[in-house]
Amino acid sequence: MAIFERKHYGDVISNKLAAYIMYNIKENDIEYTAKENNLSPHFLTGIIRGNIYLTEENNFAVQQLFERCCSNYMKANKNDRDIINELILSCND
């Protein structure tokens, strides 16, 4: 699943995507995904927080982390998902 296009490289990820990841991340998701992609957890966290630009080299790690977060979201109960949705909608892009 590709969520980024070439036009996204050189920019930070959107606030809504960052919020979705942050609200749906579970313990060790960043560490596991970073290790799978030969990145440091600090570097991957920097991308999510908007301190590091998205590139062709690091976009796959962000996509994998997003997929893990989607899985976490789907496992959450409906009330938690509703709360998460409200929080994400309140983010500005």
C-alpha cells in the first residue's frame, strides 16, 4: 500500500497522519519498524514528529508504521476509535 507519492518527498508528513500514528501507536511499534528498516527509533520518531523530512529512502518505514497503527486501530473498541477520530479531526494541516 503506497500512501506517499514523489511530490511528498522533501516535506514533513501531514499533521493528521502524524496524529493518526501517534494516537494508534503501541509499545515497541517504532523500535520494531525502525529496526526492520535499518533506521534508528529516534530518526523514525523525528519523521513522525515533523522534525525530519520524508524521503524516498525513509517513506517505506513510515508506511509500515502506518500499517501497524491501522491494525492497532482496528483492534481498539468502538468508543476508543471514536475518541481517536475526534482527536485526529481536531488537528490542523
